[in-house]
Amino acid sequence: MNITVCFDKLDPAPWVKALQLALPEARVSAWSPGATQADLAIVWAPPQQFIDEQPALQALFNIGAGVDALLKLRLPAGLQVVRLDDAGMSVQMAEYVCHAVIRHFREFDAYDDNAKAGQWSYRKPRNRADFAVGVMGLGVLGERVAKALQVFEFPVNGYSRSPKQIDGVRCFAGQAQLGEFLQASRILVNLMPLTPETEDILCRATLSQLPRGGYLVNVARGRHLVDEDLIALLDEGHLGGATLDVFRTEPLPAGHPFWQHPKITVTPHTSARTLREESVAQMVGKIHALQRGEPIRGVVDPQRGY
Ligand SMILES: NC(=O)c1ccc[n+]([C@@H]2O[C@H](COP(=O)([O-])OP(=O)(O)OC[C@H]3O[C@@H](n4cnc5c(N)ncnc54)[C@H](OP(=O)(O)O)[C@@H]3O)[C@@H](O)[C@H]2O)c1
């Protein structure tokens, strides 16, 4: 079995080494133009040239959960695309989102400002019941985030494409229930995949349905959010703030208004990082399952876009 590794802006060498160690029977190498034909590929945002030059591939393993960049390529019909599912990402996402929600709810930014000014100053405790969190996308990451938020006794709402039942989570599904979901959620956490249906979904029409003082946590993709609409809603006072981990252009360009906005916290796409050891273990397990002809989790439906 030949396995090729093709990454955009990421050194393939440690991945080649780890995969080779875990799959001694295979021949693992980093792709370069003109390389020999491989049976399987491990990829992150590969160029179209890679796909065109590798017609013998049976499956592409993406080293992330989101496959939006991959599905923009012309892929041969029948080529299986497999995403990472969890592989150490969901606990990171849960801690990032809980941190952002708690920091906002407990007003830790204001306490920081007070401390910097040498002020010992109490703030009135807020009512948790007024801070329902709406998790948009109840997949591998969204469900874990919803469960983590419940530990802190926030009311939790969830939104997905198909109806879901999760203990203690008020679940909404489909376009018809989007308005009701937004109106019931003071803090909105976006964990949907980027697809033609979800692109630009965080815009004035949706964000203005959050209650006054609403807060946005975007940890999915930058192209979900219409930047100007968020800034306008913050400046008009409808929204109280936002924590943003993902951006339309990454790195976020110098001079972008998000950097300096007093109500926006920016992090550099770091909420849930791909962990090499966990990812290699998961992919190797799936490769063995495929060899035995068994079904695997995380196969992407190209029609659905995730
Ligand atoms: N910032 C980071 O570091 C980072 C790291 C990893 C992933 N991500 C992002 O997080 C996203 C989610 O990951 P995941 O593993 O949780 O994905 P997933 O398991 O595929 O779950 C996606 C969820 O979104 C829902 N959804 C999809 N399209 C929808 C629509 N049009 N309307 C309503 N709901 C819709 C799905 O509904 P159904 O359940 O009905 O299918 C599902 O619940 C990834 O696609 C990626 O973009 C970001």
C-alpha cells in the first residue's frame, strides 16, 4: 500500500514518520509533483494538481474536521473523503467555548480593567437563566460543547439540520426553527460546517434576532460571518461582544477592524488544534478497517458538503 502526504503550509515530515512507524507494511512518503501513484492520501488543503496527478487514490484522509477547502477541488466521483472526528479536538473546543462563555458571563474583562486600575470593585452577580447558550451545529464538536456548558448549569439550546434529542438541551432543527432558536439564545456559539447553505449565515438578519446584549462565539469558519454586520450590531449596542477564532482571511490582516474593536476578542484559529498522535492513531484505525472491508466513521457526503 502506497500512502502519500500532501499539506498546504505544514511540514509533512513528522506525519510521514509517524504514519510509517504505525504502518510498517505501507510505503509512506511526502507528495511532490510527478510522484508515483498512491492508494491513500493524508491531506490538508492540497492543490488541484495533486488530485489530478493521483487518479489511483481510493480515499483522502483530511487532517481536520472541516472539509470545505477540500470540497472546493474537482474530486473524482467515488473518491472517499474522510474527516477527522474528534481525535482530541472536542475537549479543546469545549474548554475554549466554556472559557469564552464564562469570561463574558462573569465579566472577567471588566474585572481585569479594574485590577489594572488598582480598583477593588464588585459587580452585581448576573442571573445564569438569562444567559442561555445556543450551540449552532450539534455534530461531533457541537454536542460535546453543549454537554460541557451544561456542567456550569447554563440553559443550553441546540440547532442542527436534522432533528436531535440531547438530554437537557432544547433542540431546534432546520431553517423553519432558526428564528425561534436565535431568539431563545443570549450567547450564540457557531459550530456548523462551511457549506453553500451556511456561508454568510451569521449576518444582520440572524444576529439581530439574538436578544439585546447578545454575544457571539465563532469557532467554525470565518466565511460564516459577515464582518461588517457584526461590527454594525456591536456599534449600535444590539450585541454586547464577540469572541472570534476564525476569519474570512487568515492570518487576520493587519488593520482589520476586529483587531482593535473594544468588544471583540481575537484568537488565531487555535480553539481546537489537530493533534498529530491522536490523528494518526485514528487514521491508522480507519485504514485497517477499510482493508478489512468494514464501515468507518467520518466519511463526508459531498452533496451535503460535510
Ligand atoms: N476553529 C477550529 O479550530 C476548528 C477545529 C475543528 C473544526 N472546526 C469547525 O467546526 C465545524 C464542525 O465540526 P464537527 O466535527 O462538529 O462537524 P459535524 O460533526 O459534521 O457536525 C456539523 C453539525 O452542523 C449541522 N449543520 C450542517 N449544516 C447545517 C445547516 N445548513 N443548518 C443547520 N445545521 C447544520 C449538522 O446537522 P446534522 O446533525 O443534522 O447533520 C451537524 O449537527 C467543522 O466543519 C469546522 O469548520 C473548527
